Amino acid sequence: MKEKLIILFFIAFYISIFPEEKNENNKAKNSNSSDTQVALVTKVYKDVNYRKTADESDWQKANIGLVLYDGNEVKTGFKSLALVKFTDGSGLLRVRENCILHIFGDKKEKLMNKNTFIQKGLISFDVKKQSENEEFKFTTPTVVASIRGTSGFLEYSEDSTFTMSLESGSALLNFTGPQGGEGTLTEGNTVTISKDGTFDFREQTDQDKKLMQESRRTNIKKIIIQTPQGDFEIEYYGPEE
């Protein structure tokens, strides 16, 4: 019995230090969940669910304190919100309504490369400056954005339009379509990339700034209005305290 336990220990140790290499694009779509802890759900509002992999058909209710492992997915419903904080303290995601994202992390010693695949929806993000040999990426079906110390919002819409606007820092963008293409987005600017790979860079408009502000709001307020027909409760996102 003792010999079997020793053999099992060495098998587990070997697997942990020699993980199978995965193609990054296939990983974003088809990866199985691993035991690498990548992020925590620190706030949920209304309809927030998760599942371990894209192969699973059933979603489970997400609660505060939920640990997200490499390959896990998060989905928000109508007028819902989730806050996701990476375990290494490198970033915070504000996952807005009707969004689906996949969390990936590849840990090597004290460093961890992070890749968030946004299947659809809008997220607001604050990412700290990464170590020289560390990566933080946002991936969509058409664009890969590599960042280090950056804040802003990113949206991938139903018509495959990619939009990113930065409040600080910069992002290197690579279009993954057949014709390729790349560009750098800097602080105070916005880019829209169509599904055919057309880049439209612009200085942030008033509408971009308004969406930036709204995407950062997570402070939920409630108002109760008393009427002869009964009490009505109104919820809204107030300014951050």
C-alpha cells in the first residue's frame, strides 16, 4: 500500500511541473479546467453564473468568494454585475450585463500569465503593471489585446465589433483575421475594429467618456417609493464612494 501511495505521489508531482502545452487560441475556446487558481469573484449582483468549462451544459450560481480556476467561465444576465479580482493582485474586472467571459491563467513559479477571453459583452478593467516576463491579455474572437498597466473598457458586440477605450496606459492590438493587422492604443483614445479588420482610431468622445464612467460604477443604490398601490423599489448604480 505504501509503495502505491509513493508512485501516485510522483505521478502527481510530474504532472504538476510538466503541464501539457496548449495552443493559445484553441485554449480560449476548448480548454478543460485545471487546478490553477486564477481569480476570485468579489461581488455579484442579480443573475451571475459560472461553469468549469465550455463543454459543460449547465451553469451554476456564482457567489461572493467563488474561486475561478484556469478555464472557468462567468456569465452575467440582464442588469447584472460581477467583480472579478485576480489572485496575484494584478487586476480587477467589472463584468457588466449580458457578458460571457473565460478566465485563463498559466502559472510559472511566482509569475502568472493571464488571458481573459471575452465571448461577448462589456467589461471595465484596472490592470497593474506586469512583470517583464509576465503577460496580461484580453482576447476576443477577432482581436488580442496585450496590456501591462492599463485601465479602460472593452466591448465585443453581437455583430463582432471590437471596441476598446483607455483611461490610462496602452494596449498592443492584433487582429486575428485572415488579413491580420496590428496597432497600439494609447491613453485617452478609443479604437473600433470591425469584423473585417478595419481599425478606426479616435480621441475619446463625450460618449466614450460617459460609457467609461458608467462601466466603472458598482455601487448599487436603492430607492423605495411609497404609493397608494404599494411600495416600489428602484435600484440604480450610484457614484463610487
